[in-house]
Amino acid sequence: MRARPGGRVAVELDGVPWRTLPAEPVLRAGVGVGRELDRATARTLRRELRRAEALAVAGRSLRAHDVSARGLAAQLERAAVAPAARAEALAALTSAGLLDDDRFVRRRAAVLAERGYGNAAIAADLERQGVSAELVGQAIGELEPEAGRARAIVRHRGSGPRTARFLTGKGFEDDAVEAALRPGEGDTASYES
């Protein structure tokens, strides 16, 4: 076994180069200089390599953007990560706080609301991501009321049938659309006598 750049080690079998592997799984499997690579150690090494692969795939995904636990599990499955390694990686990332459906659902809901989506579209998106209905309901409850978001769009686009269709297409409920399009709704000026 010889150290290589990038946290890798060259593993030899009977003095003949075999493979260059990541150092951490090799060390976790107990492979060392002069140690025989018996079946049990080879199985442990294979399990540790699968675990490291699962964490590497998950890390790349989480580096790009926050994902739900179910979404990450699906990505790991598509990457052909073994079920046991997949479960272990998900558990490790969850316990480290790197994978958190509660945080994911709140951020995703806020981003979609900011992009002009209504509650129905936000809920549908989050449910597709595999988040529980309870978390979806909590996240939507923390957003600015849907009618207020719809009024902001009406102020920007103007009122009329095209804007009504736009709002409906963005997942706003009929009541929110009607309230936003109602004359006088959302006006900030008030006149008192």
C-alpha cells in the first residue's frame, strides 16, 4: 500500500499493483501494509467502498442544491448505489444535519412563492419531491398569504382576464385570484373624512 495524491492509496496484492482506491475506505476496512487481504477483509473493503461512493454521490448532489431525503434516495438509486450503502449514507447525512426535509421544504416553498407560484403549485411541487403533507402544510402556512402574493402580481402585470389566467396557471386558488383582481383591493392609500 502506497500513498497517492488526492487522498488515494495504491493497493498491491502479492507485491503486484492491484488498484488505486480512496484512502478512507481502505483504512476503515483495516487494510494495511503487510496485512493479508482475506475474504472477510475484502468484504469489509467492498462495503466501505460502496459507502464512500454513496457519500460522494450524495455530497455532489447536496453541493449543488438542497434536496429532500426521498429525492436524494432516488438519485442514489439511479447512480446504482447498493441499498444498504444508500440507507447508511442517508442516515449519516441526516444525523450530520446536511439532509433535512424540514429545512428543504421551507426553503423550496419560499423560493417558489418568490417566483410567483400559488399555494396549489407549491404543494404539488413539494409533494413530487417526496415531502410529507404535514411539512408541506406547515411551510405554506409560513408564507405570505396567497392573496397578497397574487395582488403583487396584479400590480405588476395589471388586472384583466390575461392576468387572471396567468395566476390560475401559476397555481393560485380562485378566491385569491378574485380578491387580487377586485377593484380597490391592495390599495395602500386610505381616505378618511
